[in-house]
Amino acid sequence: KSGKKMGGKFGAMASMWDSKAAHANASQKNNVFSKHYDASASKGIKKGAKGYGQAPEGSKSAARAKRATEWVKEQVGILLGVIRRIGAKAGARGLHEIRFGTLFVAYQDISDTLVGILKRARKYKVVAFEGDMLWQGSSDNVVIALTEKAVEWGWGADGKKKQ
């Protein structure tokens, strides 16, 4: 029965579930994987538009994405700290650098995500190195250098956000 035909506590509860069911049905019309998908009803974001490829604001997926981004930034901070600690200052700018082989050996007790974190650090423009991918053994002599932006990085070597 609908919540309108029932009274009191049960009517309110039935009304709430009717509302949830209507919302679920409407969202299935926008879900391309649903048998109820309706392209004309879809308010889908077009590729390249603001918000494309991002979880809806306030959703659990958006919260997980935010936590993942924070984790990556913490890991990049730890990486920069390790490079500063065991790398050598080089060049006129006096920024630290290290060979991948040395970093790989030092990092094996810290994390198994070194190459992924290096690639993300390069995307953040806090490190520079040649090539697209680093491989243990064949890339051991590739130099990984901190950039000027690494000096301003907002995360410490301990993985904590600087205030």
C-alpha cells in the first residue's frame, strides 16, 4: 500500500520507502548498464565537461576518492623525504637526486608502490626522470631529481600534512 492510504507511523515509513523507490527508478534511467536506461532522460555529463569522470559530490565514492588522493599525497611526501635523506645534492640549484636502483633498494622496506608513486610525483611535478616507466635492473642508473616544486610540497617526509 502507498503511504498516502496508511496513517501514522507506518504511513510515514511507507511514504519514505515509496520516495526511495522512485529515486532508485529515476537513477536507473540514467544508468547505461541498467535495462531501464533511457538515453533521452539521461542527464549524463559529456566527455570533457566539468565533473566528467568524477563521483557525484557527497557520495561514498567521492569520499573514497578524496581519501585515496590524500593517501597518494602522503606517499609522495614520504618519497620526497627519502630522496632528501639518502640522495645527494646536485647542480647549481642544490636539489637532491638519486639513482633509481639505489632508491629501489632503500624503498623496499617502506612500500611496494615505488614506481606508481614516482609516476604520480612526476605528474605533480615534484620529481623529474627520463622515460615513461622504470624497471628494476634495466632502469637502475636512471637519475630521479627533485624539482623546485618539491621544496614547496605540502606534505612532510613523515607523511603528515604541513600546517
